Amino acid sequence: MGWLVLLGLAAGALGLAVKLGLPRPLWTMLGAALALGGVGYAWQGRPMLSAGAAAPRPEPRADNDELIELRGQLLGRYGGEGAMFMAADALAQSGNSRTAVQIMLGAVGGNPRSVPYWTELGNVLFAHDGYQMSPAAQFAFRRARVLGPNDPAPFFFEGLAWMRTGDFRKARLFWNRALQLSPANAPYRPAIEQRVLLLDQAIRMMGE
């Protein structure tokens, strides 16, 4: 239903623009805003959440259920690794990112060639550093990519981090690579593909 509402808003907005005789440049700006809205919905939309009064967006940022599911598919959700990732994510999203970083530093120290561990270290460092791509977070993601050049997970989550900083061009590079590395029958491939398409559309509408 969320996508239907979004499409309805897009059609209504464009129809109103035509009716009011707005100049073409404003159409492009309107289209870009709608495309960015679609990207945001795919990224953080929570259609099953009950209605409520609007409130300021809280910090730290909580991932939606779809992204949590995707994280489990890419990094693993079972056994000791899955439990560790869940604990680190919960700590980072509750504001205790320092402990999350300490957990993942310990994990990397115990298994320095683990692609999922380095990827998750990049995730929690990104959160700990104020949702900015710090040198430490970049190093962790880069190490994960070096260790797993054919693993889509490091590319996807580094792209997600760049997306959250507002650097859509870098996000597109990493998400495109994650999509290329995703097997055709992988359960996570449709979710990555959807994000790539929406991000490409947003960038085109913005004229970048």
C-alpha cells in the first residue's frame, strides 16, 4: 500500500504541475523530490507500524525490519556470529555505540580474516562516529572488501553508509557492485536491486 500511495502522490503532483502551467525546470525538481522519497521509503519505510502523531526523528537511527532481515541474509543470523551482530546492532542503535565497537574489535581480533566481522565493525564505527564515514569506518569496510572481493555484503553496507551521509554517487558505485556480486537466486538480490533502481532514478532526476 505504501508504494501505491507514493505512486498516487507522484501522479497527483505531476498532474497539478501541468494544470498550473509550472515551468519545466520545476517539473525536474518535483520529480527529484518524489524519487528521493521513494529511496527513503525503500531504505527506512515501516509500512506495518501503527499510525501515530508525527515526532522528530530520534537519534541514534534504528534500522527497519526489512533492513534487519537483509542484514541477516548477508552477514548471517544463526550461531555465535548472528548473536554477536544482533547484540552489536542493538547497542549501537540504543546509543551505546562504544560498547558495540569494543565487541566487534574483539571479534576481529579473534578472527582477523572474517569478512562479516570487518563489515559489521564498519557498521558500528559508522554509527559511533556520528553517522559519518570516518577514516576508521572506511578502513574497516575496505578491509572487508579486500578479504572478500566476491562477497556482496561489504559493498552493500559501505554503500548504505555513503547513502546515509548523502553521497549518492559513492553509494551507487558500491550498491552496483553488490548487485553484480549477488547470485541470481540469492534471497537478498531483489532488495539490493530495488535500492539500486531507486537510487539511479533519484540521481537521474537530480541531474547529477
